[in-house]
Amino acid sequence: MPSWRRTLAAAEITDPARRADYTAAARRVLRREKAPYLALRLLAAPPLVPWLTAGLALMNLVDDTAETGSPQQRAERLAALTGQVESALATGHAEHPVLRAYAHAVSVRGLPDTWVKAFLTGAATAEAGFAGFAAEQDFQEYLDAYAWPGIVVFTGLQYPGGPDEAQGAAWRRFVDAAQRVDFLADLAGDLAEGRLCLPQERLAAHGVDRTDLEQARDTPGVRALLAAECSLARTALAAAADVVRYADPGLRRVGRTMLELMSHQLALVERAGPAALRTDIGYGTLAPLRILARTLRDR
């Protein structure tokens, strides 16, 4: 793995102030998302790493703002952040180093700002005002409004000029799978915060209500519900596998690794069953290291 200084040089980022902005963005990602950061640093082509790191930092900053505080605080902070991002994209200037790095990345890589604006709008509506899903259609609308633009403001920077229609559709399939796995793995924590991310119609189909999940009841209906949700996530993961083909060659190892990590995490949820209602399901420690080591060995 090349040093961070050499990684910046590989992307032709030479200005000291600019390098400092990208370094601040990288440090923020490392603090919040160690596994994706390490996957980028170890597996992605060095010229892509600074751009993608800035994109991930921006995505995380918006996510954190949309999910923290009271509804009024979230709305106020998102409105302020939206103004700052739009100003940074228009002028290249901002007080926050992450915004400066991201605006520079968008400018150099030519990512259409329509993706960024859609993500910010989705953060203020679909995410900050999240009230659950009545049906599968509501979940799909959430993906279109928030999760899909969110992944493209990050991964879209791999493509000069932004993703084309086929590439964008591939990342839409990826985020469908990723969101299903994430919602299942984080069931316990989300329920503790008053957030239910499974559609109500599917609870009803198994004779399960919200209280059953909140109290982590081990009933036939709960088991059947969780098994069905895991099956849907498995199907979505299979459909998302072709994202590797649509990725830049310098990012394909990262794509394969993330799909494998998601599959591993889903297997842990499947094994846990109703226990996933009592504690969030992470990746574990050894398995991610084995997956990373195998990917590096098979380069």
C-alpha cells in the first residue's frame, strides 16, 4: 500500500492546501468507517483513492447530520449544510475541509451535481423525516430519493463525467442489496431508537407486530419473517453482483470485497435468527481480515 502522500501524488493533487483538505477528509472517514477506508487504501487503484475518500467523507457528513438530534435540529442543520455544499460546488470555497475536498473532486471528475442535490434533498426528506415503510414500494422510493444518490455521490467519482445509465443502474442494484443487509444487521439498534426499517405489510403477512420485534420475541412468526427478509436480501445480493463488471478496473477488487463482506454479514444475521433483535450484527473481526487477505493474495 503506497503512503498517503504518494496516493495524493498519484491523483495529481499537489497543492499543499488541497492535500491538507483531502487528508482531513481521509481522517474523518478513518474515524467513522474503518473497514471501507482500509478497503479503499488496500485494494483500489491509488489515483482513485483521494476522490472516493472525499466522496465517502461527504456522504458520511450528510448521513450524520440527517440522523442526529431532534427533527427540528436535523432540519435546521441539513438546511445549513445544503447551503454550504451548494456554495462549495459553485465556488470551490468552504469553511469545512471535507466540503472543499469534495467540491474539488466533483470539479475534477466531472460528476453532475444533480446527484449531490438529489442526495441532499433526500437527506432532508426521506431520511430526516423517516417514519418507516408501509410496503415494499415505500422502501424502493426511499432508495431512489436517498440511498441511491448517496452511493453515487461517492462511487460516481470513479467515472470521468459521472456514471452512464448502465453504471448508475448497477449501483442502484448494489444499494438495494446493501440497504436490505444493513437494515437486518442493525435491527436491534434501530428498534431501540424507535426506528423500524422492515415494511409493515410483511410483518402483517407473518402475523408479527412491532412489539414482537421490540421485545425480541422468539416466535414462529418472527422466525419466518426474518428468514423471508434474509431471503430477499440474498436475492438482491445476487442481482447486485454485476456491479463489479460496471466498476472502473481500479475499483473492482473493492466491489468484490464489499459484496463478500455483505454476504458474510447476512450469513451472521441468518444464523442469529431472533437474536438479531437483541444486538446488532457486525462483520466480526477475523472474517473481514481473511476476506481482505484473500483479495490481496488473489490480485
